[in-house]
Amino acid sequence: MNRVTAIRESVGDRIFLGLIYIFLFCVLAVVIYPLIFILSSSFSSPQAVTSGRVWLWPVDFSLMGYKVIFSNPAILTGYMNSFIYTVFGVTINIVMTVAIAYPLSKSTFVGRNVIMMILVFTILFSGGLIPTYLTVKAVGILDTRWAMVLPGALAVFQVIVARTFFQSTIPKELGEAAELDGCSDIGFLWRVVLPLSKAILAVLILFYAVGNWNAYFDALIYLKSPELYPLQIILRNILILNSIDASSLVDANQMAARQGLRDLLKFSLIVVATVPILCIYPFVQKFFVQGIMIGSIKG
């Protein structure tokens, strides 16, 4: 009876592996501690934040920062607008990306190299801010919700990743078999390609969702009506323009308390703006690594 024996690691290998683990732990601590500090500070009292007593856990647990933030109706309006821009923007992004990436992945598509060169050219050179603004104004979508989703409807980098995924993952023979069975190109894309492309679709959704949720500059340029502002513009007005007056919640003579409340608001605003995107990641994490690796190695 044969016995399977494991290969013993040398002392040098064990030391090297231990150093790697220590290094990775230090990197993890450097990355995760600021997040824990911000979250703990947002649930602490203004006095604890000002005095620097918050290190790891909340001190003098308080929801004052969140009460001040959500007492402002503009925050809820910004949340709703960002949600609308993200949902509709991602839908348009995915449809546009798949619609152009899948044909470009087919070797029988005439002119695909020319189209690909044109797309890559837009990465290196663009029309500039003023021509883009004039174009948005000329088509009549300035100061509308469409101005937040149409100008950035397609990202060339995501098109390249999706095209590479389709080329390396979807066998050509599968399409030929579907064609022999009488399946149309649209039917093959809908019934076969998309179900086999969950990994890359998850990657695209995450990339586009983060971009749409954090959209700031487009809103600053194209939107004038406050009721259309996304959350990022609202937060900018709060942090820079001090559009929330929270000094009434503390004694007017307590300057340190007012300064602590302003710091507390900053931490709470960071959490408010970050949590929605963090909630999406666990649902796409299992597809993320597979999709980004397959879509980027070959091409």
C-alpha cells in the first residue's frame, strides 16, 4: 500500500512564508484601519471625536451625526437621484457595452479592426470639456437626468475587457451549432452568451455602478436644478459650502463641541456615501476575480 508523503518545506521556505504573511497582515491593517476609524468615529460623540479618544471602537455611542445629516431633505433627494442615475446608467452601460463588444469578438464581423481602432483612439484623444458641453446642450439634455447617463454610456476599457472575455470563453463551434438549429444571432446572444457571461457581467456592473454612484463632475457641469443633484454634489455643498447648520445642537459657547460636531459630520457623510457601494460587492465578489482575470489575460 502506497503512502502519500507531503513534501517538507525547508526552514528558509517557512521563514519566507512567515514574512509574507506578516507583510500581508501589515498591508491589511493599513488598508482596513482607516475604514474602521471612520465608522467608529461616525458613531461616537462630538466630544470624543474632538479629544481624539476614538481609536478602534465608538466612544460615547451617539447617532447625532446621522440625525443631522438625514434631517436635511436634500440628502434624501440626493440619495434618490444617485439611485436613479446608477440603476438606469448601469442598464444603459451594460446594453451598450454588450451590443458593441460581442460583434467585435466575432472574427467574421467585417470592419471590426477599424471600429476597434476608432474606439481606442477615443481613449488617447477626446474633444475636450467645452465641445462636450456644447454637444450635450445642442441635443437638448442639459439640466436633465439624461445628462447624467448618456454622455458616459460607454466606456472603451470595459468594451475591451468584455470583447476579450467573449473571444476567449464562448467557443465558435457553439455559435455554429446554434445556427444549424435555426437560432438567430440575437437569440444566441440572449439564450447562450449572456447566461455563460455572468462573471464578466458582474465585473462590468460593479465598475459601472461605482462610476455612476460617484458621478460628481458631470453633475457639476451639466446640472443646474438642485432637485436633480446627485448625492455627491449634496455632500460637496455640505462639506465645502457648509449648507447644514448644526451649531444649534450644541451650546453656542462650546466652540470645541461645535468643531467636534463638524468633524463628526464629515465621518458620517463618508459612511453615508460609501455604504451603498459596499453593499453591492458581496453579491458580485464570487464572479469578480474570475471575470476580471479571464477578460484581461488574453486578447
